[in-house]
Amino acid sequence: MSKLLYILFEHAAGYALFSVKEFDEVATLLPQVESSVTDISKFQSIVKLTAFQAFRNGPNSLDNINAIAAGELHPDLQSFLEREVPKSKKKVQVILGVGDAKIGAVISEVLGISCQYTGVVVELMRG
């Protein structure tokens, strides 16, 4: 079964979703991933911006970021993920890389998306 990895990045401006090319290969090459985050041309060959949803205003941004910090799934994030993250299929497993175990658990429970927050995900988020 092949795997597709997406990375969720929360920022004060909004939510970004990045796709990772050839996740099976990237996962086995952690030292190369660690070095690629300092070289933008190498990093761009691994990670591509797939989607971005800007927050409507300052209070909306604060509300969303507070929900993330509390490990809660804000309705804005839920609709963004439902719309942008493809569904897993028989031959393709979709994994969402997240920055925190709590939000990963909530996303998995509510949306049924497999989440990962360790290993290569940490390095990719750092990049």
C-alpha cells in the first residue's frame, strides 16, 4: 500500500496544507530531510503547497489558534480539512502530519484521517 503524506501548518494568517512527494522514500531518508530544510531548492523538491485558507480577521485568527492550542477542532479547520485532504483508498493511505498529538487525535476521531506527529513530520514542519 502506498502512502500520501500531507502536512498541516497552522499560522496566524491561516491554515496551509502541504503535500510531500514520495513519502515512502522520504520517511526512510530522515538525515537527508534534516539537511534539506536548510536548502530551499532541495526542500521545494520534497514539499509543495497544496492549499491555503486565510483567516477572515484578527478575532477569527485568535479563535482558531486558541482552539488548536486547546486540542480542539475548530469548525474552520474541520471544513478546510474535509475539503482539501483526499480520502484514503484501498491502495493509497493518506496521512496528515500535524504539530501536536492532541489535535491529531481529535482530527483522527472526528474526520477519520490518520495523523502523525513524529519522525519525518517534525523535520518537514521545521522546514
